[in-house]
Amino acid sequence: MIAVDAMGGDFAPRVTILGAISAAKKGIAITLFGDEEQIKNLLNEYEAGWQHLPLFIEHCSEVVAMGDEPSRAILQKKDSSLVRAMNAVIEGKAQAFVSAGNSGAVLVAATLTVGRVPGVHRPAIGNFLPKKRGEIFCMDLGANTDCRPEYLEQFAQMAHVYVQMTKNSTSPKIALLSNGAEAYKGCSAVKEAYKLLEISQPHFIGNVEARDIFDTDADILVCDGFVGNVLLKSIQGTAKLLMHWLQQEAEQSWWSRAYFALGYKLFSSLKQRTDYAKYGGALLLGVNAPVIIAHGSSSAEAMEQAIMRADDNVKSRFTQLYNASLQEQLANAQPMRMQTSTYLVKQDE
């Protein structure tokens, strides 16, 4: 059973319901948390025989809005669709959680209810971004806007385990996102994180600038959630603008329209490469159950993919296997962490 926050997101509950219907038709059992009347009306509108699908409804009287302050909203809105859906996972009524709502509130709710993996400082959002050759796993993409250097170091460890498991890579290369390739570039947290990663991560290759992430040999890109989220949305906005320019050019003359028509497959392929919908949201790493955070402006297709990703996670037991491997990595890294701290203190002296 997948617990879905039906009211979370810019276009909820409509796109969430449409995505849930498509996923349910593939046999995925889903409980929709939210305003029962709205949910039933939309289900009746889009799928007359929805009662024959594995779709269930849990009425909730409150909604955590996108503009709500996360901690206050979670503590005060106990009957919100977000909180109730997250609680369903803890109570064993569902095995995974999906929401396109307030990502900060999802992080707070997951930390307070599902709980962190022992040893994890801060859960973080990670996902693959396309580059010229393959993909690069970026972390954090929005969960933690303010990070200490040791958080960034741990993001590298968490991402390292994830890439090893998903790409069968024994030694993924790690880069730190900064405003320059030189070690002395970046804010104080980035410069300190550079020192930590240089000592603790044998496959750390240094800083990389935003303009070079599509060319880098790195498999992992480490940054705080503020920078990562801005980076992600800038990429999405640029891709959208490029497609708009192409369509504008195609409308200039008959031969431009003909050229665009002939290259339709090429342009369609380009759009697919930059379409976040195919990723189906990002997995919140470092918590004790599968939590999928979809983009706030997700389409129905994106919500369907997010639910399917949650279902795949449950069936493969990915989160349990990942957490076990992560705990082992963190335990093994502890002696090195103590040596690193001692070394840095001596350097400062």
C-alpha cells in the first residue's frame, strides 16, 4: 500500500488523482489522504469505475500549504493529508509515502515520525541529473538549505552508497559544487567541506562549477539544499526556455515549420531528456522508510511515476538494503572521522 498526500502540490488534488488512477490501473494499491469530497468528485469525473481499482480514501480536514512554515505546520496540523499519510507508514497501514507538497514539511514529518537512520545528521534529497555522458547524482536538492561542513561530507557518503547500489559502481567520483574549481573558492562551509572530503573520500576530485557539471567526470555532486534546488530549477527553466525558442523559430516561416516538423523526433527526444516527470520524484535518503518527494509543479504523469517508484522501492526492499549498507559505511567511517578532526585542529593551530 502506498500512502499518497492527495492535497500536496501546486496542481493538487487534480493531477495527484489522475496519477493515482493510472498507477492503480497497473495494480498498485493506493490510499489517498485528503478532502474526501474533492477526491471522490475527481475520481468520479476521471474514472467512473474507480471503485473496482485498488484505490482507497482517508478523509483529512487540513492541508499543509506550500507556503506554510514546515515545523509549525507539522505540529499544528495533525489532521493534514501530509501528516496522516506519513503516520500511515509508521502504523504499518502503508509501506511508502508520496507527496508533491511542501518539501520542508515532508522532511520535518519524516524526521519526527519515520525517524532518521542511526548516525545520519540530516536526511537529504538525491536524484540523478543528465549530463553529456551518463548521469550525475546530485545531493542535496532541497531538503537542507543551511548545512554545516560535516553535513556536506556525509551527503557524499550517502550518495556514494546510493550510486554504488544503483549503478554497480565500486568507486564513484565525488565533486563539490562551488563558484570555482580552486580549493580556496566557495563559502566557509564549502571550503571546510573540501578539507573534510579531501581526507575522508579517496575518490574526491575537487570542486566543480555549475557550468561544468554536464562535462565533469564526477558521478556525484555534493551541495547544500538551497544551492541544489536553485541548480535543479535553473536547469529545468533553461530547458523549457530553449524549447520555447525552438517553437518560436519554427513559426517564423514555412520552411522553418517544415524544418521543425522534420526534426520533430530529435526535438521530442531532447525534451524527454530534460523532463523531470520521467524521474517520478526524488527519494529522501537517510530515513527509515521509503519517502518520495515529487516536484511541486508535478504533472499527472510525474505523480504516476512517483507512485510507481515508491511501489518498486517497496517490492525491491531498496530502502531497507540501502539503510543497512549506509549504517555499515557510517560505522566504518567513524574512526577516519576522528582522525580527520584531529588533523584539521592541528592544521588550524
